[in-house]
Amino acid sequence: MSCDNNSIDSSQETRLVVQALKIERLEEKQEELRERLKIVEKWVIGAAAVLAAGVTLIGFATNISKAYL
């Protein structure tokens, strides 16, 4: 029985195909998660901007009210 180092048997080929399909599915899932992360980042940035504006307005309002006291 001769053994060639470059040849693969059918079970190894099947495992390679299965692994390739798993990698493909994981890459698709990773892209989906990246898209979802972009959406969450936009929400967080928007919420931070609203909070910063609110804190600034409250700061101005308290300073103005202190000026009249």
C-alpha cells in the first residue's frame, strides 16, 4: 500500500468541506453582528449627545437662576 503525502482521503475531504462551510457561516454571522454593532453605536452616540446637551442646558439654567438670586 503506497501512501502519497499530498493525497487526502474522502473523510478528510468531507471534514475540509464541513469546516469551510462553518467558516462561511461564521463570517456571515460576524458581518451581521458588525451591522448590529454599528446601529447600537449610533444609538449610544445619539444618547450621549442628548445627555450632554441636557446637562449643558441645566448648567446654564442653574447659573442664570443664581445670577438673579
